[in-house]
Amino acid sequence: MDARELPARPNLEHYKKLAKELLGAFRSGDSDALGRVKRHHPRFSKLADAELRTAKFVLADAQLIIARWHAFESWPKFRKHIEEVSRKSSPVSKFESAADAVIAGDVTTLKRLLRENPELIRQRSTRYHQATLLHYVAANGVEDFRQKTPKNAVEVTKILLDAGAEVDAENREYGPGTTLGQVATSVHPARAGVQIALLELLLKAGASPNGLLGGWNPLIAALHNGRGDAAKFLAERGARLDLEGAAGVGQLEAVKTFFTADGGLKPPATKSQMEDGFLWACEYGCFGVVEFLLQKGIDVATKRGCTGLHWASYGGHVNIVKLLLERKAPIDVKDEPFNGTPLGWALYAWGNPPPEVKNGRYYEVVGLLVAAGATVDPQTFTDDRVRVDPRMLAALRGEVHR
């Protein structure tokens, strides 16, 4: 959740002044103010710029935006939070201190607060997401300035569970979700090296690997958020698999069960699930699944914002890149979010590898793409990391590709 941080003792008058300033800036046509209004006020979010400039906008609207900018549903709730947090002894103030202790890994303070205030373990944030303290260990689905994972996050989680935290308490930020789902989709515990340990602890405490009834699927969401290791872990721990999930975690035998003898899809499996599963298999290095789906006739150029070649290049999966190129995957196709080619994705991941990539073979991937005709932007050679790396320079010049 994109939210502005509040000081330890916020002053309500300051935020009243901010609202008045926003009102004035909007009425003067300030572009930053117009953008903030469009982003944070539901009544104005879909207006064209010309319509927005002539819309009726009053102080109450500006106050709502200030509240939502700080992750509160309304100005009255924001105002009450400020009033409560300004009193050190209030339940809201104690909850905020406990949330800070969770993300800092301050077990001494956390234990003291829970011992002195046992009700904190069931209390919820006054912000829109209404998170419990346990939700904060996910570093996801809460205000972004608190999306941090300490190295002792597993110890912190055990303290909360031992204190009686509800393991599958609902968080509302992305729809009905749980701590387990938020951990499975979060990059912060993955980077801290504690994601799998957290998931294991939550499952032992009774968390459902499938999330809440009617809520989103943690395994599928993990695949969509780049957390392939978490998705595979959940699959191994009994999470339900549809065609997309089975393909994304590389369970080839499970994938085969979704096809008829003549190669058709068995209901309820869908073409959409097959296409998404193909892309995740490319991203997470599931060679057998990629090969099988190509045999079943999936289009190698399948694109959902980006192609399988984009994802295989990003993951540094040489064998899959080779296979896709052999099947004539489009080489210089650009993705929709970032306007990048598979070569661009490979170079980005080479410099910024995702936590899950342990043995990405980016020199070979780049060499294969260049040898296959990928266009190399001349500006690439001016990148500082490229200039000082003879192997990458050679790959980009087409001098090596194995």
C-alpha cells in the first residue's frame, strides 16, 4: 500500500493546512495536485484531464485525499487516528509501537507490549487494510514504509503465534487474503532469505495453503508476483493445482492430467490457464512443461504483456531460450509494460537478478539472442557494468553464444 508515513506525534492542524493547500493548488490547475486528486479520490479517478480541471472540488474532497494518501478510508477516521496516536497510552498508539517492533525485529519491545497489552494480538490497524500484527511480518498488504523484513522475522512470527495471533486472519488490501498469501507473494522476505521458513511456520500453525474461501489463491498469486520458490513450496505442501499452477511449478505429470488423449483440454482447464502456465514455466525454468505445452500446440509467440522468451531470458534459462528460438519465437518483440525486448530483459536481470535466480546463465542467454538476430541498442555498450565486463561485451558482439 502506497502510504505516507506519519510522525510519532502528528499534528492535526498541519494536515488541515495541507488539505487547504491542496484545494488551492487544484483550483490553480497545478499538475501535481490534479494527479494526486485523480489517484486518491474515487469520484475523480476516471475523469479525463479536461473534465478534471473543471470538476467541482471542495475542502471535504481535499481532506479525503489527505486521508487516503496516508491509507485511511476517510477524513474522520484519519482525524481520530491522529487524536488517538497522540496519546501514548491509547490502544492505537500501542498498536503502532508494536507494528514498528515487528518490522524492526525488536523482540524485546514486542514481548513487553504483548505482555502488558495481551489484547494487541487481536487488534487491527485503523488504516484501510485493517491489518493485524501478524500481517506485518509479510511486509506486504500494509503501508509501504513498513514493508521491511528483519532477519529474525521467523522468531517474530513465532512470538505472535504463541501470543494467540489468528493465523488466517483476513487482510483487505488486495481482497480477501491471509498472512500466508501475503508472505508467498512478497519480495521482502524472499530477499531476506526467510520466505520459505515463514511459510513453513504458518502452515504448521494451521494456515490454509489455499487461502480464504472466496479469496485469492496464494500459489497462483505467487507465480504472478515472481515468487516461484514460494509457489513450488506451497504445491509441495498440498496446495490445490489447476493447469496454470501445475505448469508454473513444473509438475509435468499433473499438467498432463489436464489433457485428453487427443491433445485437447479437459474441463475445467482453460486455454487461458494453459497460456499463463506456459509463461510461468518459461519464467521459472520448467523445461519439461514448456516442451510439453509446445507439443500440445501452444503458440510460441503467446503474449500476456510479454512472451515466454521474455521470461526465459529474464530467468537466465539457457535450455528454454534455445528451445523457444528453435521454435521461431519472436526475438525483438517488445513487452507492453516496459517496452523492452527479451535481450533487454536478460540484461536487466543480469544486473538486477531476482531473489529466486540462483544460477542464471545470462552471458549464454545474451549470446544466444544476439546470434539469433536480436537487435543490440548501441547505448548498451556505454553502460558501466557492460563496459567493464569482457564476457558480456563478447556476448553482445556475437563473439560467444555457448
